[in-house]
Amino acid sequence: MADETLTLLATEVRGKTLRLLEGITEDMARFAAPGLNNSILWHAGHSLLVVEHLSVMPATGKPAAYPEEWFNKFSWKSMPSAVTDWPPLADVIDALREQLQRLTTAIVAIPPERLDVIVDPAKKRTLRYSVLHGLHDEAGHQGEIWLLRKMFGKQSAAATSTGS
């Protein structure tokens, strides 16, 4: 029997991320608020990479399925302020949608006992925990995306009112 809770969580978390990205222009996607390094685009791409490494790869046993150059742009080791050649937001959104299909298909196929297998021996974390942790990380980045949307709107409103 498939773990319906993990499938539901994946669908809900990714669905919200995709809704938050609706209507985002390329200017908005690349906006990093003063004093911050990360943009909406970075948070979206980072969510993709974290879910790929913590959820999809352990669940499928397959290597990462995103463009190789995205690791240096979006990973936990990335330096967004040094990136000059960002992919279009539409490419990241397409990858997020496709990844959800791969993840939910994998979760449905996992026997319940396999979810309790340790996949991270150093931290003694099970496959279930790893999938959950990847999705939890994405949910946290949703707040950052929402905040940057609001800050971009305030910045744009201020620029309009001053005639800039």
C-alpha cells in the first residue's frame, strides 16, 4: 500500500510553490532585496535541487535529473551573488512540475517497509524522513518567495511614486 500521506504532502507543497510562482516576471524572479543574496528564482531552483537530492534520488535510486550546471547555481553550496547566467524561470517551473510527477510516481511504488530503511547512515535517517525533510525544506522556501514577491511590489510602488 502506497504512503498516501507522503503523496499528499508532495502534491500540496509543490502545488503551493507553483501557485506562488504564478505571474512572476523575469525581473521579479531575479530580484534580491537589499541585504539579501537570494532571489525568487534561486529559492525555486533550490527547492528543486533539495527535493531531488533528499526525496527523489533516494526514492528512485536514479541520479539527479536536472541540468548539471544548476547545482552551482541553486545548491546549498551556491553563491547566488556570483551567478550571471540564470536559467529562465519558465525552465525551473517546468522542472518543478516534472519532478513532482517523478516523486509521486516513486512514492506510490515504494513498499511501506522500504520507507523505514536507513538511507542516510551518518544521520540515521530513513527514506520516509528524507522525503519528508526535502519537502519541509521546500515549504520553508515558500515563505521566502512570498516575502520577496511582497518586497518587489513595495520597491516597485516606491519607484513609481517617486517617478523613478
